[in-house]
Amino acid sequence: MAKYTETIDLYDDEGKLLKSGVTLEKISPLVNPGIKKIIDLTKRTIAVNLNGIQEGLKSGKLGGKANQILGRSLEYDIVKDHGALSDRIKAMIQVEEGDDTQIRTVGNGKMLMVEVPSARLASASTYDAAITSVASATTLALLDQYNIGMFDASVVKAAVWGTYPQTMDMQGANVVSILSIPQNNEGLGFSLRNVAANQSVMMTHRNAFQGAALASTFEQAGEFEMGMAIGPFERAQLLAYAYQGLNANNIVYDLVKKNGATGTVGTVVQSLVERALEDKVITPGKKGKSGYIFYDTKDPMLWNAYTAAGTLAATMVNCGAGRFAQAVSSTLLYFNDLLEHETGLPGCDYGRVMGVAVGFSFFSHSIYGGGGPGIFNGNHVVTRHAAGFGMPCIVSACALDAGTQMFTPEGTAKIYQDTFGQLPEFKTPMQTIAKSI
């Protein structure tokens, strides 16, 4: 029996129907096989930069560009020998013959994508087991392949692991995970929310819709993990995830199409209100002495989902027109400010998206100016407060950016496109999720 009676239609990034009549629980991270696969691969998949290891050993640059030991170099044909190294790594990390261990070659042997067997994570308390097992296996594979002695082994270890354990994180490592180390998560359940915007941009090959869907999937799975989707709040999160992240009923696409050529943030507000009235999500209420109409809604959760969809559409229209990501913070703020003034109803996430926007503009490019939208994540002190509705907009803005950021997607996250972005689960999450229903 369906947990929720209401249904939605899922559309793709081109406005084409993927699946109709979907009951709400079918897109839950707890139920949907496609979302489960995305989360599973996020935890189990590690990229190994063989070319980075080879060049690091050759130059003596270990643990990041700032660390170099002149005259301390080792030269091996690591990229050329990727096949033999791959076999050695697989033999060490697999638990049983025929389990779900997989290793794929990327870029003619420059990189490997390793899917760690599920058994290793099932027997672990955290997802650390994926990157640590791959890092150790890669180190040992290199030592065995080239018969490296004890006096050079530490150099090879540094080329793979980076500066760990001298630093808490694996700074300068040549093994890469989508997830940050647990110590960097600023609270319970923030692991999946600690994915930088540029990483989602690159994994989806700069597709604004797919990038928003992937970021929304990470964010909403994180909301479930941190206990924000319990009881009546589950419906609230699922609705917003559906309408903003998965383009339910084609609302985001329709709003962008209607306003993309000549529209503004303000016209997206008008279009959203018109759509909400047409769908009977809101109705005209009392009229003030000035003629101002206060709108009413009998379903605040559904209204919030519409505001989330509108916020994403406004971001695409505004940041897409200028081809700049920096406008995302002001769009998050003023779309919802205008919407609240227009309707008398709360904006996205009941005002919390506006709160995120104020701090975001300061941290990304105001007086502080220490970063850019692309390096933000849902675990950040600024963006964490909205319940998963800010990051999809930030990712879409960065996907549409034409190079105005200091920290570009290609400059900070190219490896994520070359590795994780080759898997359909990360490249086209909208189709992955819809097909699994």
C-alpha cells in the first residue's frame, strides 16, 4: 500500500516525460533503487590518479604542490603498467572471488576507478574503509610491481596517501573520493552534504539540470540521514526534492523555458505564482485596503516545493543570462524576497534560503571574499542551514558559469568528470532515478 496517495510526473533535463503517476515514496532515498545505487557508489568508488603518482615521484612533489624534495625522485612507467597494477590492486581489496569489486581504466591508464567490495563497508563503522583500502592496496601494488626497497617505500606511500597522517586529511593524495573525511563533517549526518558544488558540476558534465538533480539527491539523502525527514517532515522533504531536484511535473523546465529569453528574477516570480494558482496550490485570500491580495494555501509543504522549484528556475534564468555564478546568492535572496512580498506567504524553506543567501554573498565575494560558489557545499557554515534547497541552485549556477569564478569547475574538480562522471548514475541521475521506479 502506498504511503502517500499523491502522485507526480518526472521529466528530464530536456522537458521530456520520464515516468508518470509516481507515488511520492518511490523517490525516497530509502526506497528508490536508483538513489540507493548513487549513494552506494558514492561511498564505494575511489579514483586512483596513476599519472599523478608517476609525475609526483618523478619530480619529488609529494603531498601537494608546495611540498617538494629536490633530488629525491623515482621514475617508473606507472601509466604504461596500469593493467598489471590494476590486477594487483583488485587481488588485494576484493574479499571473495566474484564479489562486487570492480576496477575501470580511465584515460588510457592515467587513472583507475575502483569500486570497493560492499563487504568492506558493511564491516566498517564509516566509509573510510573505501579510500584507506584502495590507498594501501595501491601503495603495495607499486612496491611489488617495481620491487621497491624499504628506503624508497616511504616516498611511494607519500605519493599515494599525500600528507596523511601528518595532516588529518589526505592533502595532496592521488586517491580521490567524492566524500570528504568524516572529521570534516560539521555535525551528524552531513557526509553526503559535504560535496563541493564544482564536483557535482563536473560529474554531470556541466549540465545545469542534471547537476541540480545530483546535488539535490546528495542533499536530501543527507536530510534523511540527519533525522530531518521523520514523521510529517518526510513528505515536506520528498515534495521539495521532487519539484526542485527531479523536475516533477516539469515545473522548473517550464519556468525556465517561459522566462529564459527575456525574463528576469521578477518575471519568474510572476510565472511561479501563476502556475501555483493554476494548480490550486494557492488561492486568493483577503484583500487589503490598498488592493493588495494576501494568498492562502491549505498545503504549506506543497507550496514550499513550488518555491524551491521557482528558486532553481530563477537561478538558471539569471545566472544563465549573465553566464556568471556569483549572482546565485542574490538570486536566492531576492527571488524569495519578491515572492514573499507578492504572496504574503513564506519563501523557500520558510525563509531559511534567504538567510543562507545573506551569509553566502558575504563569504563568497563580499568583504570577506575568500571563496566562490563552486567550492561551497551543504556542510558549510553558510549553506548548511537550508534543508537541502540551496546547493542545487549553486550547482546549476556554476554549471552555467562561463569562467568568471576564481575557482572554476575545471580547475578544482576536473578529475571528477574524468572518473565518476563516466558512470551514468552520476552523469544522468534524473534518468537513473526514474528508470528504477
